[in-house]
Amino acid sequence: MNINATLINYLHLCHRKLWLHAHAIRMEHTSDIVAEGKLIGETTYPQRADKNQELELSATFEGIELSAKIDFFDAIKGIVYETKKSAAKELAHVAQVQFYLYLLRKNNVTAHYGQIEYPKLRQTERVELNEEDEKKIESSILKASKIIALESCPPTLPKSKCSKCSYFDFCWSGEE
């Protein structure tokens, strides 16, 4: 089993989405919302790729394989940059960046903090990782692995929470 940053993000959004993604049922390629997010991520800070590096990391925690691909890491300043298309700040975004910081520490890479950028809001959010946060990340890793190990898919959330999800049609087809 491999827990990655996407799964940590999904853990805080929807357990069903987490389970489906982990079991290779992927709907992102059919979503205009996901495509818009990728476009925003690729075009909002075009100079970023020149100054930062992409970084792939792995580690283990209690026998669970962990991995992440950080798109923009400033190794000189020790800053992880994450761009989100969302018009709302979410705990899932913070958890994802904290997971990156956690993996960097596990690999003895100096990372001072993360920065989530919300171009639609014209705001940024600084994300740090203290000991309490590390324990929360480790708890999230264990919780995600338990959900993934379930024999069947978790139930849907209330339909009102799902309207912008790439899995909406998958979860709600045939429903009135």
C-alpha cells in the first residue's frame, strides 16, 4: 500500500473519493474542474519553474509506503509552493502541504514551511509543521490506510457536498 499526498488530501474531503482513487478508479481525466486547476497551476506563476525544482520523495511509516511529488520546491529557501484553484481555503490543502513537509523531514531535507497560493482569492497561506502536526499527519496516514483496506467503498457524502467533484457522475448516476 502506498499513501501519497493526493490521498491525504482526499482523506479530508471524502473517504469514498480516497478509496476509489486508491483502488485505481480515477475520474480526474473527465473533469473540467480538474483541467481548470491544472491550467491555473501551470500558468499562474510561469517564472516558478525556472527558480524551483520538482521533487519526488518517498519514505515509510509503520510499514506503510509514503510518496509525494512536489511541483515547486525552493531548496535554497526551504519553501514548498502549492497552487490551488479553489475559491475557498480547505483543511485538505493544509494537510497535503504538511504531508510534503513531513516527507521532506523524513528524507533529511531542510524545509522551513509551505505556502499555499490561491490565485482566485489573491491570497496565500503559510503552512508549518510542528510536532503536533506531525502526529496528526501520522494519524492521517494510518486512517487513510484503514479506509483503503476496506473491502467495499465507503458511502457517499450528502449530494450537496459533491457537485464539483470529479467523481460526481460516478457516485450519483441514476439518482434523482
